[in-house]
Amino acid sequence: MRTLIATLIALGALSTSLPALASSDMGCSQVLVPASASYSDCASSAILAPGNDTRVNLAFLMMDAHGGRTPPPARPVEPGQRPTIMVPFGWSDMIGRFATPSGNGAGEPGLWASGEGTVCVSQESGRIAFLEALQAERKLSDEERSRLAATRTGMACPIGEAGTVPAPVDATTEVGRAFADYLRASAAFYAGAYDPETFQRLAGSKQPWVRETARYMTGRTWALRAQSSGFGTYGEIEHDRMDDAALKNAASALNAYLKAYPRGRYAASAYGLLRRVHWLAGDTDALTAAYGWQIDQQDPALRNVHEVDLAQEIDAKLPIDAYLSKDAHPVLVAVDVLRRMRKSGADDAERISRKDIEALRPRFKGRESLHGYLLAAHAHFVDGAPHRVLELIPAETPSRPMDSVAFSRQALRALALDALKDKDARAALMSLFPHATGAFQRQTLELALAMHEERNEGLPRVFAPGSLIVDPGIREQLLIHVASPELLRARADDAKGSKRERALALYVLLYKQLTRGRYADFLKDVKRLPAKIGTEPNAYDKLGDMTAIADFRWQGSSEGYACPPLQQIATTLATDAGNHKARLCLGDFLRLNGYDRAESWSFSVRKEELGGSASQFPGTYLPRQRIYQSIIDDARAADGERAYALYRAVNCYAPAGFNDCGGDDVAIETRKGWFNQLKSRYPASSWAKQLRYYW
């Protein structure tokens, strides 16, 4: 799940989510760091880390075992479109990045959870295979082929009653009758009559396709029969209700099929069915071994399931205790070790120890670099000992694309250098870019390098020509939270910069000038506004696809408390920063244009995150409530000004007692005092007459 990064408005934060996938699940709090020890739904990165979703770590390690996967390019951002920050990411982002048909034996996409365990999953692929087999069989007459094809094409799934789709009655050849008998058996299968004997009788057919398919379907039918009564009312598995005899027969039939057809057309599906049979039987040892075989299998035709789908399946079906069983695959062991490094508050005492990881060394024979990485990860994420990371991971300059272990080792080493404020940290990060071609590797490095620059007086380098930091979401985070007026001005004026970044930089510059008392600067920089911009203010999403620079052409308000245009307000404040009417009108500009509580939402970045260092923009934010308080407390304020200030100060808490104007909350007794002061001192004012409650 991805989250919303802080924005410049209260109720419409700038979303960093909505990636290809994924859905960025709303409600997840994205912490902008390259790798984390704390888990959340959107805490994953390309670095194998405790905070990653275990499925992410598992998928990456399986991709390593299978020779790596080059992900499709990220979906391009349209000109002006609000950018997302891709790292850290959630599991749904991983699915979206690798969205491909999952084999599960039937060629249907994304059916990891049901797959061969459902009836209709093979309806379409089975139809195609049947028609292809008809076309390849030369002993069929054209008439038979046509009738058989028409019958199979018209077969629906599910079928209401067994046998409602009759096989053609006029098949005259032996092969024609074989295909017709297969259709009859298939009709019963799709109708829910799980009778393996109908396929067993066809397993001796002389027709090769019918013979092989019938042998496979025998095992599949036994598996479906076994599970038909093994689930509860809400779909929960109930092992004691499974048909154990049918499960044994299913395993026997599937193993027999694989022995006869080790590279058969249904071999991958048969392996998937066997895993399901082990799961249904509650045979954790067999299931663990099956997943180990799947992880080691180098032939994608036999695997025929994407690592992302397999990671989801393993996570759902393999009990957590199995990950550290004596027969568990080293990849499973590594995933569980990382999980047990997580920072989780009260349970931190239960985190795995360095000694425990050392004891696992024999389990990683041939995978020493992975075991060494686990020790280094423990030093970094658990012990906070970056010097030990450097002892465990020597510097290596990559010469080819890095798998997840190689990338994680060198990226973690660079982070350790950075934690030690080593002068070589920046160079270490930059050296990894040319070969960071795996999923999310580039984005992880950009985030790490951006944080290094932010904290080492290198912010201008982020935006310099040729910068390696090109992710627009990362750049915007720094412009919003950290950038100086000079940098914002330079970005706004850069003709080579994107239209989106230029508009955002100008927007942030003008907004901060107005809310930090830089009125003379505002009057100079407001001239940078383009001649043609939209005039309708957006009160809810200031940093959306069109940044709200039109706000700064506000023409004032003629209803209630009359205010002149914004530039006239700024002109007055530039020469008299304490002018009461101008300050009240600045408050109305903020109120009427949707800036209530802006700072509390948009500048709450934690110091350990990207954008969490001290802002380089001078001045202190002036919340609207403080404007009213200062005028209420100023004896020189005119009656009309103080009355309006009292009215607005009380209304900051309408209607539920929560402060929407920024600044520190005041006690209800203070708000009551404001209310009474307005009613007693200025009873004839329109503001006293309008105000009926205090909150």
C-alpha cells in the first residue's frame, strides 16, 4: 500500500501512490527511506529488508534463483501529471510491475489462489487444446472434425447437469469415437460429476492427445473430488473433512502422469496440482519440498508460474513454522530470517539474534553471499552497527546487472558509509546506477542518493544538469519541504525543466513567501506567473495535475469582510507587516482558497525521511489563528477589525471543536472568552449577530 506524501493543503495531500498497480492502498503511511526495519503495507524496496513484505523478498530471491527477470518499464508520467514516488512500494505495486499471465497449467492469468483447484479455469485453454488436437489428427474425416469442434465450442462451464452435452453420435472412426468419449467425460466434469473412472477408461486410448490428457485429468478429477467437501461455510479449509483416499489417489495419478510425461503438455499444471494436494492433505513436509523444487527449477516451461504468483501462493499456503524446518529451502529460510529482524515495538526482544543467524551458515552452502548479507542486514537493521556492515560486505564495483542479493549487499554497504558520514558514501551510491536494472533498483538508489544530497549540502546537485536523480516525485518532495527560495526560483525559471516542475516550484515559492512574511519577495516573484493560467482555484488538491498557481491571482472578496486583490494585500504588508486589515484579508485568502491546516498536513515529514531535514526557506509559518489572536490582543486594533478577528478565531473550531486554522490549540475556556467578548463589546456588529455558538 502506498501513501500520501505531505502536501501543502489540509484535506488533499499529494498522493505518492497509484502506480501501475497498484493500487496504492489508501491508509498506508509511506515512509520515504531506502529500506526499513519496520513493516507496513508499503514499506518495501529493492533492498532485501526486514520491513519489506515477505512476498517481495521471496519473489526477488526466486527471480535470482531463476536467472533474474527484467521488469517492464514503469508507466510513463504524462506531462503535468502528478508524479508518484515508486519506492517504498507495496505488494500490489509488485504485482502491477510484473503483471503477466501466470501459467497454473491452463494459461489463465493471475489465478494463483484457485488455479487447478477450480473446474472452469481450463474452459478456454481446454477448448483451444481440443480444437488444435482435432486439427492435427489426420485420421478424422472433415465431417467428424467439424461436428466435434462445434460440440466442444458450444460447451459451457459450469454445465447445469451431468451429461447435458452429448457427444456426437455419428463418429464413425476409432479416433473420432475417442474424441467423442473425451467430450462426454469433459461434459460430466464441467457439470461437477467428479468421476475419475471416466478418464481412466480413456487413459489407454490409442489417440495420443486423448491418452495424455485423460491421464492428467484423472489426477485432476481425484483432486477435485477430494476437496469437494473439505471447505467450511466461509471457504475456510477443513482438513478433517477432506477425502483422504481421494487425495492419495490424486497424488498417485499425478505422479504417474509426470513419470510417463516428464515434459508433457500438462506437466507444470500437474506440479501445481500436487502442491495443492499436499496443502489440502495438510502434509507440510511434502508441501515444503514441493516449493523447494519449484524454487530450484530452472526450466520455465516446467515452472510455468511467475515468481510473483508463486510468492503469493507460498505466503498463503505454507505455515510459518515450515520456513525454518530442516528441509526448508535456503530462500525460505532467508525470507523468514529477514522477517524476524523486524522492529515491532514490544516484541523487539523476540527478534532473531546474530548468533542464531551464524548457526544457520551450513544451510546456505553455495549461497554464502546471501548468508553474509543476512548478517550484514542484522548489523544494520537490528544492531545499528554500520561499521560491522563494512566488515561483512567488501566493496565491489558491479560490471553487469545485479540480482537482488548483489544489489542489496552493495546498496546496504553504501547506506552504512552514509550512516558513518564517510566521504566515499556518495561515490558508492553513484557507482551502482549503471547496473541497477532490476525492479525498483534505480528508484531505491535515487531515493538514497537524494537523501544523501539533502543532508550534505548537495541539494543543488539534485537539480543540476545531468543529475542521476530524475524521479519527479523525489524531486518534488525536496522542492516542497526543503528547497531555498533561490533553488525554487531557479527551478521555476529553468526553460529546460518540465512544465510540471516549473509550476510546482513557483507555487511553493509564492505560497511560502505569503505565509512566512516575505511580502516584498512575493511581489517580485508573482510576476513570474504565466500570462495564461486557469482561474478556478482548487481548494482540495493544490499539487494535483495542475498546481494551483491561479490562487495567486485572487481578486479579493466583496461579501462579508471586504478584501482587495491579493497583490494589493501583499503591497500593504510589504510596507506595514502589522496592518490589521491586510492581515485579516491574508487570512481570508487562506481560508477561502482551502489552506486551512495546510502546514500541519504538508510539513509533518519525519526527520529520518526524505524531505525531513531543516527547511532552507527562511521565516516561520504564520497560521491563520495566530493572525486573529494577535489582533484580538492589540489594543490599537479598530473595533471592526477586532470584532472580525474574534468571530474568525471562534469559527476556527467550528463545527466540531477541532482547530482548522493552524497553530496551537486553545482551551475551550479561551474560545468562550472570545465569544463573550464579541457579544459584549461589539453587540451591534454583524459578526456578533451571526455567531451563535462557540466550539
